[in-house]
Amino acid sequence: MNSDLKPNSVVDLVDYQKAAVVSKTIIDKQAGTVTIFAFDQGQGLSEHTAPFDALIQVLDGEVEIKISGKPFHLKQGEMIIMPANEPHALKAVRQFKMLLTMIKS
């Protein structure tokens, strides 16, 4: 058994930074990635597409996510799937943290 294994508080793996987006990759494998993000209020990601489905889990705060132009307002504890090849964007309504899981197969 790996001696480095230990439980972690996922929400504490990244800290908010003023006027910034902070990310930390937790898993980076050929089959997919798991990344945690912290967005300061008003920060976001401009519209883009990804070739794979992505699951967003909101860990803290609030975010507006647009998928193919349709807005979704998510809060702590909620999740949404962003389908592959669908344009999407997001903006922090207030500071928020999310866990992004992308499956590549």
C-alpha cells in the first residue's frame, strides 16, 4: 500500500486569490483528469469547447455556467455535466470552488 495515501479536504486544496483563477490537478491520467479550481468573484472562463464530457461539482460559492448559450446557476453541492463538443463558459457569481472531472474515453 502507498504510504502517501491520506484523506484530504478537497475544498482546502486550493485557496482563493484576488482577481484570479487558481487550479491544482489532482489526477492526470490517459483516461482523464481531476482538477480543483478556485475563482474569485467575477472571474471566469470564456466560451470554449472540449472534446470530452466534463463533470463540474461546485464545492463552495456560486457560478453561472452557460452550455450552448443556456445559463445554469449552480451553488455549493450541485453538479452539472458539460457534454463533449458543446460550447460552454462560466463566471463566478461570487467566489467559488469546483472539482472538474474530465473523462477522455
